[in-house]
Amino acid sequence: MTSQPQKSDRKTCDCGTLPTSENARKVVKYSTWGMIAMGLVGISASPIDIYYVCKICKQPFGRLSKEERKSLR
């Protein structure tokens, strides 16, 4: 069974905003333990998900793969 690609996996949103555009906002999500480590102890944590949201149409797009997230460290 193949899964349908999600809108957040696309490279642009419906209005054509790219991740490098000023209309794109980066959203970074951390695990619960990652948030605790950053907030209480001050240790940097690896994000579990990074994607962009268009400021115009509010659609998520441009999700980074695990390899791309590792290269940001």
C-alpha cells in the first residue's frame, strides 16, 4: 500500500512560495524530552521535524528529510 504525499512534503505551497522566500516561516518541532532539555538544562536538542509555512496562504510545505536535518547541526 502506497501512501499519498502530504502537502507539507511539497517544495512550494499553492501560491508558489519557496522556502527561501521572505513569506516562508520555518517551523521546528522538538520531542517532549528535547524541550525539557533545552528549557531546564540548556542543552541543545535535535529537532524531530522541520518544515515551512507560507505566511500568505498558511499552508505547510518543504519538509526537510532526516539527512537534511542532520546537515543543519
